[in-house]
Amino acid sequence: MIQETKKRLWTKDFVLLTSANLLMAIAFYFMTPVMPLFMADRFQSDTAEIGMIMFTFAVAAIIMRPFSGFLLDFLNRYVVYLIAFVFFMLLFLGYALAATVTLMLVLRFLHGLTWGTMNTAAYTMAVDLTPAKRRGEGLGFFGLSMNVAMAVAPMLALAIIHRSGYNILFYSAVLFCFVALLCAFFVRVPQLSRTASVKFSFSGLFEKSALPIAIIALLTQVSYGGILSFIALYGREIGVESSGLFFLLLSVGLAIARILSGRLFDKIGPAKVSFFGLILLVFGLVLVGYAPTSIGFHCAAFVLGIGFGVLAPAFQAMANNHVVPERRGAANSTYLMFFDSGIGIGMLLFGQLIDRIGYAGTFYVSAVITLVALIVFFSYTLPNYLKTKESF
């Protein structure tokens, strides 16, 4: 087993891993506002086709998550992480060469496979490097690297394509990933001392204790996936030409919430933290649909950012708190598989609903889904978590 005696959070290895994650995330979030625009401009794709392209990435990540969890518990986690990272970086070059929608589907699928492995490995190693009693705080700060990237990357990506075109953006993504790999090269992760051999089984790909919170993550990420995919097009419809400020405010809210909520989770537990986050999500989704103006659009971004930022470290800490180190790969892959499923469903659902009931109606539907998540969390997930805590 991994020895969890270290009390310090900000070790050299944790800082380097977080820095690598930040730089990688900038490349990842380059694609968030750009992919729908890229598909519309280069292939004249409609919202349904764009939703399918975005969904393909999520499907591949979902398929890969459980297998990556097994690999992380069976092989050297650090080596798995680096190999996946290299392929993730190189696939950005394919977008510059893509000439058909079919080829884009293939590229997005392959990119999703590498993302599913690399991202699961990164979070598992972050848990390994974080003291148990500061896990909420540690995961909050590690996840903050993604939020900082979300704040920087969309505006930078839009500036690049307006000045130099899409291909330069894809090459820039490769550059950011390369620098991230240099940081990752110097990370040293504690190695597992397994007491028994690990054998492959389909049931062993999933960690059952993580399922209750993973289901809640799925429900909350439906709106997140839809917003990431279609908020730029929605902004255009209501007269906001650039969605850069939306992503900045979303990221500021995420960053503030992550810094505070992880520490609060460690001190007061999940109930109050989760209730606050879920209620904010409902309010933000109603606001963005009810107030189709620049002010409503951007106020909703900040509210949604706080909501998502409050929930993310709390939910992931809950998924990891009651598993032994040898099952962390499976726990994280189970959680993140459902997390990705929610994002993918959101991408597909929004793409189908927008043409039928409009943007406002689609946001209201996602608010109802979040209310369902709140009910399930307090009626089933939280009691199950507290019961497992006592036995663990």
C-alpha cells in the first residue's frame, strides 16, 4: 500500500503535476469554444451534427475510463500517464489535416480515448500525492488548474483563430502539451506495494463504493456538457459575439469556489457544501434561459461557475475517501466515467433539444435534471456515504 504519512500538500511533485495539468488543460480548453465554430465554418455543420462530434469525444473517454482504471491499478501509473499524454498531444495535429466530417469523428474518438486514460491517471496520482485529511483541499486546488485553463484558453483560442486561423491554434495546443510533458517528466509518484496479484475481470473495472456519488456527478454534468458545447452559439443568437467573457466569469466562479469548498468539505462534510452547489446550479440555469441579455448571460456564468466549483472537489473526495489505495484507479475511473457520461449526454441532449424547444427551454430542462440530482443526493447518496464511512 501507499504510505499516507505526509502532511504537506504543496510538495514539489504535487506542484509539478498540477502545473502539467494546467498547461495540458489550456490545450484541452482551446477546443471548447472553437470546435462548434470550426465545424460550422469548415464543414457547415448544424447543431445536431456538432453535438454528435462533441459527443463522440465523450463516448470514447467513457469507454476508456474503466480500462484505464485497471491499467492504473495493475501497471505503473506514471508510465501509463506519460504514454497517454504523448498520444493526446500528437492528435491535435490531425485536426489541421481533417478534410471530412467522418475523419473528424475518428479524430475526436481517438482523442477521447487518450483523454480518458490521461485524465484518470492525473487525478489518481493527485490523490496519491495528497494527504488523506486534506484530500478535499488538495483535489480542489488540483482541479483549479483546469478552471484557470478554462478562464485563459477560450479567450486565447478565439484570439488566435481570429488573427491566424484554426491550424495555428492546433499547433499551439501541441506546444502547450509539450511544455506540460516537460513538467510531468520530473514528477515522482509513490509506487504501490501490492499484497496480492491483480487479475482482470469486468466486474473489477468498477468500484462499487464510488457509484452513488458517480450517479450524482452524471446528473449535474448534463448541463455542463451542453453549456460547453453550445454557449458560444447561444451567445451569437442573443447578440454576444464573443463567449470569451462568459468562460472567464465561469472560470472565476469555479476558481473561487474550488479554493474555499475543498477546505470546507474537509471541515464540515459534504451535506451543506453539496446543497449550496446544487441550488446555485439550478438558479444559474434558470437565469441563463430566462434573461437572454448580455447581463443575464454573464451573471449566469459566474453563478454556474460557483455551483460547479463547489461540487467538483466535494464529489471527487467522496468517491476516493472510502477506497484502499490499490483501488483508487478503479474508483477514479468509475467516477470520471459517469462524469464524462453526463457531459456527453448533455452535448447530445442539447444538440437535439435546441432545435425543438429553443435554448431557454433546453436550459430549463437541465435545471429540472439538476433538481432530480439534489433529491437523489439527499435521499440516497449522502446516507449511503455516511453509512460506508462508519464501516470503513
